[in-house]
Amino acid sequence: MYADAGKFPKFEVCCDDPAPIHVLCPYRRWRSAMMAEAKHFGSVMNSRRWKMARGALVLLLGFAFQVVSAQTPIWQTSFDSMSPPTLRRFPSHIQFDANGDLLLDTLTYTGPTNQLLRMGVTGELRWQATVPPWLADMNVNVLPSPDGGAYVADAYYSWLIRLDSNGSLRWRRGVPADLLVALSNGQIASASCRVLSILDGETGSIERQASLPWSGSRCGVTGMRVDSKGELIIVARKDRWNPSDESRVVKLELDGSQIWEHLESSDMTLLGTDGGLVYLSTDTQILALSEVTGEMLWQSSPTSISNAALIGVNPAVPVVIGETQVLGLSAADGTVQWTQSLVAEDASAAVGNALLVRTAAGLVKLDASTGTIAWTTPMPGMDSFGNPIEEWLALGGLSEGHFMAVARAASATSQPPPFVQRIDFLSGSLSGVVPVPAVQQTNGGDATLDGDYIYSISHVQNSVATKFRLNKLNASDGTVIWNSPENSLVNSEARQEFDIVARDGQVLVATPTVDPISASNAYSIWLWNATTGEARWNASLQQAGESWIGAKMQTPVIDSDSNILVSIHGAFSCGKAGTCSRKTISKFNGINGSVLWQRTETTSGSLIEVSLDPDPYHELGSDVVAGQGLGVVRIDGLNGSTVWSAQTGNLLGRIRSLHLASDGNVVAIGSFRWAKLDADTGNLLWWSDLPAVASGCYRWQPAQEFSNGDLFLYCRENVEANPAFAILHPETAVGDVWYPDVNGIYKWNAIEAAVNSKDEIWLRVTEKLSPDTEYVRYLTRFDPTTGQFMGRQLGSSYNYYVDGFMPFISLGGWLAAPENGRLPILSFQVRPQLPVEYGVAVFDTSVNKNGNLSVEVNGCGEPVMPGESCDFAASSTFVGDASTGPVGVDIYLAWGSGASNVTCSSSMTGNFPCDPDQRDGNLHDTIMLSPGETISISGTMTARETGDAQAPKLSVIVHGPFSLSEQVTTDNVAVVLLTQSLFHNGFD
């Protein structure tokens, strides 16, 4: 999108603004009395400007890219616990180092983070390290480093990192890296289908790069080895996701020059090299190519091939694992040298001078030369906690005469850690289970604010079960008043699916659970005494014997009589009908948990047809008014009978929320209209269209109430992706609406929108600053009188492709709107090396300074070739009423590979020493600015091959402390679009 200025969407020139610049006209106000015409209302939210700098296009945008915290909480608690990690459901990356260490690419239980774990042969934890949470997936590859660290590469996001021997980040480089191998001189080679990179393994310096000619966005490198001459053998598949597609094997010099190439019409697996031969396998044959010329020396198709391996004896023995037998082939001509009848179950590997195959009878060791069985060892069927072994995944790590077998276990009540069995290589005897060490785990949870206290609920992990714990905290300082003992078995897949409410001395929690006997899914509610933390009772929300596929629940209500109202919609399998769903509204006795009454509605259909939306409800004196089907119903609070029902579906659509007007009548907000109903009879008093948005809102959030009975609505999105704010006045049937005109280059979205007790409207806004990578989050107030935002306080921001390596804390999950300078939240924090963290925090939102931070950036005024260096410079200026305090500066270099000759200077004091953090390949520093001061940072960066069709960008962001309120036109970000030459070394 940035590559051609002519492709930018056109901005509307703001009404009544004579300035010859493109300014967004962000608000239009609509007011209706019943069905009045819309009328125009103008105000300017924020201007976007274009300007040129040293021949490069510069885009100045309000606010930031980098996920960096702009504030520190007043207090913070964590849901973390210590527990062994678990393995992925799809194949995990399991590596063995030469010293026997085991590297596991594991998952934390409830967080989105992948953890790389390195452990010794007796289970000692070497280190744990976080793989960036939104980047970790099947594209991650791991290579142990000689000093006890590791290299980690991500094929999709094109980065390569080096972890030290304690798991901390040493460096990150933005290079394409499907696979990587260690070279003999301490260098690392990484390859994608488009770029070969040679890096210094210690410093991350990119020594050489070369373009590779293999095109196609789905092309992937699937095999990579170093041959006897120190040159590279690489296998690439035309479509990495399609094993039956065309593939090629090539030999390259380290400068990328191709020595030879061999093509096959199906997928090839690189088994290894030995004795001047390159060994490969397909689904039907073993191939041996000349290491020197790539000539096919022989091919062998002795049987159908399930798996294959190369056993490193002299000479090496290629082996074929078929459906019912294992065959050893001659390295000279591929003829079958020996055959052994075996049926492989799962794991098999060449370890030492033998082949290990897991069969139904146990683990079998075959002699490489003769194929004779050296031993057969029955393998454990359960892990140390009694969970059945699901699959043996890997064999290896031969050290001091022993090796490891790694398995995944299955459990209905927990996510068990990997099962690691140590085995004597000579005799096959089991040498003991290697305990997987406990590490810091991310746990999900929820919280609620009730007066001066916060109640939080979180998972508690162990190897046997997933349970939960309730805490009562003092909201002012986070002091723990009490925590409950661990309770029940919680569905380990639940993630954060808790609902928690507190009222009148009671705390109610609803959560997905697992029946430990039937292993069926369930949904349960639990009640505690809020003063003492004593558990009172719990109850299941579905009928006996049902196992729910999924469920959604309206947040439960503790009514004025301390009884419990719950509305839930669950889906479950029901025989020939396919999938059934049941909507249930229940009232439980708050003292003993007995069901006072229950109303159910069951439907059937395919799972796709089942929309799990529970009915909304609201207290109406001692009764309940609820949405039901296509209407509204008043339910007798004593026995659950119907007092009245009103069919409003054709008029209002599906009921989204219900409220009480100041006159005691019922206000119902539907999908596209709202209405007032007589509370005594259900008769319709009036109706009105919801405030008009350009193309109709389909995501109105549930309304929030002002102290005068007015209702605040936020339309998160309509069909044109334009958000809107609305205030409904139930006494007059009038609605006001304001909506940003966001048909520009970014997407605007208020993730949080809430009204506090002072009737202030607070928003946490996310702006998408480009089509693919940059987002910014900030805190602001909305003034419905003027239709404008009242300053912005930077919360956090991030670049999707880059971040995850630098710390930040999010301001999401509000427990209440900001008030009196305090914001209680469910916190989400990214921490170096450790997994992401959920918890509870309170932030200081008070403002003690006002001003404007702005930035300028320029660099590489001429097109640059890969390997060529160019200068860059970024500057930040502050205009305000007091010194800023700590201001973060983040400079994202175009090729993400660090900078040299970095200098810093101030317009007031001249040059000063600085040493920005460059570990992630970019520059990060903290500065302080006085009013009127400009600080500059300059340096040199080097162009690199990225294999990316998008134009490289140089961007800079400054983000002041949270106590700084910036103007709505503040320019915190500047982006330079650079031009990368199509030439290499000036010629090719």
C-alpha cells in the first residue's frame, strides 16, 4: 500500500475548512425524534500530513508502533504458577544436543505463548525462553548452539534469534529463515526459497547474502545440510503445505552460487550425506546422488516407504521403514542387504550405530550392519501421573551410554507434561523417568470490582489437574485479604472463560469444568462468602449426562434477595438431530444452591446453524424481564411463570440488552431499533430506529447507563467498518450519534468504551496504522457536547512482525472506567524470556503535564543495494508546560539488523553519550526532554536481502509517560519509505 502514493485512498476535505490539505472530517452527528432526518455536524479529530524528506516519502501519523509500556502500574498481581509445560497437539519441535540436552518447543497451559525449554539428562532446567506470543506457530525451527543456548527461526515472519546459555536474547535479525544449519567456522546459514544468509553465530552480523531463484509464495525449504566440503545441500518444495507437489534438491556454495540441481515430481526428504553421496527419500524410493555433480547414482524401491533414515556408521546405511518390515540398503548400489519384520507404531530414529523402532511389543534396537535385533524393551503405557501415553514423539540424545524417548500423554482433566524416559543404549533397560522441570506458567483468569475490593479468579496448574483459585484484593494497594483453596477440575482448554460477579457479600464464579469420571464437558457456578472466602455451594448448568460442545453465558446476576440468576446457551450432540442447543434461564437459592425455577428452550440443527447467544435479562423489582426468542418476557421471580410476553422480533430484531427507564418501564434495545414497553402489561409505548450509521451497525455493544437514565451505545463495527458512539434518551425517544469518518489508511476501533459514575465516557482506542503491521493503543475521553476527544494518553502500541521481543503491558480488560485517576484492569504483559502474564493491575491515569511530542526521520535518500550502507537520522521535539519525564524512543530499522556509528545530541546541551538497546535489530532508548528541546539520534544501517516484495520502511516512535496528555494532532510516529535497488553488487 505504501509503495505507490497514487494508490492511497482519497481523504474527504473537511467541511468548512479552507486549508488546502487533506484533513479527515471525522464526526457526523445524527439526531432523531422517532425517525428524524440526519443532519451534519463537523469537528476535526486529527489531521494526517504527507511531506518529503531527502527524496523519500515520509508518513507522519499520530502515535506509536512498538509494544512498549508507557506507564508503570500502582500495583500488579500475577496469575502465574509453577508447573511443567505441555506439548503441542500438532508435532512439536524436539531437538537433542550433542551433550544429551533436550530442547522442547512447548506450550504454556492457558496463555498464547510458546516456551522453548532446555533441560539436562537428569531433568535439570538449563533455561526457559519465550518465543514471541503472536509469532509462535508451526513455522518455528530450533537449533542448539555450542555454548548451551539456541538459535530459533520463524519461516513466516522472517526472523532469526540467538538465545544465550541462560535463555536470554542475545540478538535478533530480520532475515528469511525456513531452516538453518551450523557451519564449521562458527557461522550460521539460513535459507528460504528466496534468500540465503550467512551470519556470524556470536554477533549476528550478516556476513553474506544471496538471492535464490525459487519463486512462489508457498515455496518452502524442507531440508538443509552441510556436506563434506562445507557446502550446502538444500531441498525445497514448490508448495510447503502439499507433500505431493514438485520439489528440488540443490547444492550451493556459501555465496549462493548453484553447483547442481535435481528435480522430482514429488516431495523429497533429505536424509543426510556420507561418503560423497547425498541420500534422499520419497514416498516410493530412496535416491543417492553424487555430492560433486548431483548425478543420480542409484535409486531403490524395495517397498512402500513410511519412513526412512540414514545410520551414521562407516559406510552409512540407508534404511527403509515400510508397513510390515524394515530394510537396510547398500550404500554402493541401493540393493537390500537385510530385512527385519517389524510393524512400526510411531517414533523411529537412527541413534548411534543403530536404528530404534517403536513397535507394539516395545522399543526395538536393530544393528545397522545386519539388521539383527539387539534388544526389545517394553515401553511404559502410562506417565508418572497415571495418564495413558498417547504417542511416542522422538528418540535421541545419546550421551554417556544412555538416550531419551519423549512421549505425549493424554488426560481429560489436565494437560500433562512431556513424558521423558531414559534408556540404556547397550542393554535397552529403562534407566528411569527424567522429570520435566517446573517453569513459570501463564494462567488465564478474570476479575471483578466491587466497591473497595477486587475479586480475581485464575487457573492453578499442576501435572494432574487444572484447578482454580479465588482471591480477594484491596483495590487501593493490591493487598491479598484472602485466597480460597484450589477448587474442582476446570476444563484445561477453557483459557480465560471465567465469569465473576460480586454483590452484597457474595462472590459468584461460572466456569467450564470437566467431569473427572465421564470426562464430559460441563459448565458450573460456584458461590463464596465475600467476607471470609468460605465456599458455599456449586451447581451444574446442564442436564445430567450431557457433554456440551460449547456454551456462552450472560454474566450472572446476584439479585436483591441474594439469589442467583443465570442465563446460558449451550450446544450438545443429540443423535440423529446432529447438534442441539438449549437456552436456559435459572434462578438458584443463594443460601444452598437449590434451583428455585428454570425455563428452557431447546432447538436442533447443524453446529453451523447454532448461534450460541444467551438471552439478556434484567431485574424488575422481584421479577425478571428477559429476551426470549423474538420477543421480551416478564418472569415471576417467585416461581418462574410468565407474567406477560411481547412479540417484538419483527420490529426490534433480536434483543441485545434490557434496561429500566426512570419511570420504571422497560427499555429494550434490539438489533436495529429500540423501544419502551410498559412494565406492568408489556404493551409497546413507543419505538424508534437506532441512530443511523452509514450502512447499519451490526455490532452495537450492550448499552451502559448514565446516572440520569440515558444509555450509552458503542457500535464497534458496521458493514463499512465505521465505529459510532450513541446516547439514547429513553424519556424523549431521542438519540444522538457521533462517528469517526475512518475511510482512510487505518482502521479505528474503541476496544473499551465505558461510562464512570461521573458520567464521563472513557475509551481505549486501537488504530491500525497500516494494512498489515502497525497498531497503536491509547486512552482518551469523549466529550459528547463537542463531539471531540479530550486529549490522548498513550497506552501501548506494536508492530505485528517485530514485537514480542521487547517488554510491554496492555491496558485491556477494564474492571471499571477510569475515575479519580485510577484504572483497574485485567493486565496482559509481555516479559523478556518469561511467558506472557495475565493478572490484575491498577494504573494511575492522572495527568500532570500537557504538551506535544513530535518526530522527524530521514534516511537513504538514494536507492540502496543489499550490502550497501546508508545514514539515517531521527529527531524528537517536545513542546509543553513541563519536562516530559522518561520518554521512550524506538527506531525500527528498515532491515532489522542493527546500526553502527550511533550518536545522540540535544538542541540544548549538544552531543551526549547513548547506547541504545539493539538486541532485536532495532534501536530502543529512553530520553527526557525539556519544553522546547529537540533530541536527535543518528547512525548507519546496511541494506539486506529480505525476499519481500514490499518496500522497506524506516520508522521512529516516541512515547511519553502516561501522565502526559498529548494533543489530538500530535505526531509521535514518522515513517520513511525507502527504495531498494534491484541490483546486487552494482551489476547482477
